[in-house]
Amino acid sequence: LDSSKLYDRNFEFNNVMVYPHVQWLREAEVKHGRVCMLAFVGMVVQQLYQIPGLPQEPDWAKALDACYNDPVAQLGLVQ
């Protein structure tokens, strides 16, 4: 491998880590923050509204176990 291949993988020619650009880190932080906010909204909405035909479990901590036990919901987990 020449040094250009190693540099593409965030390493210099002597295998020292090259840190990513600050702008990329900033965008990644914003993206992960938005995903966390969406997940929290999903947890809150799940206590108020459930999809008809799927297991009715308002407690978000027990909802995954209910989906594993229901044969219809297992089809959605496989996808």
C-alpha cells in the first residue's frame, strides 16, 4: 500500500491516526442528537398510541419483549 491508501483510511504513512475534520465531527454530533430526540419522542408517543393489530404494550421497557412473543410482530422485526 502506498501512503495515499493509508491516508484514505485515516492513517498517515507511519500508521499514526489522522483526526477527522472538525466540520465532519460537528455534523455527526448534530445528526446523532436529532436521532436521539426522535427516539425520545417515539418512546413518549408509544405510551399514548399503539398501532392496531400489533401488541398493545404502553411500557416502552416491555414493548420489545411483547413484539418477540407475538408472531405477527415478529414479521416486522425480521424486516
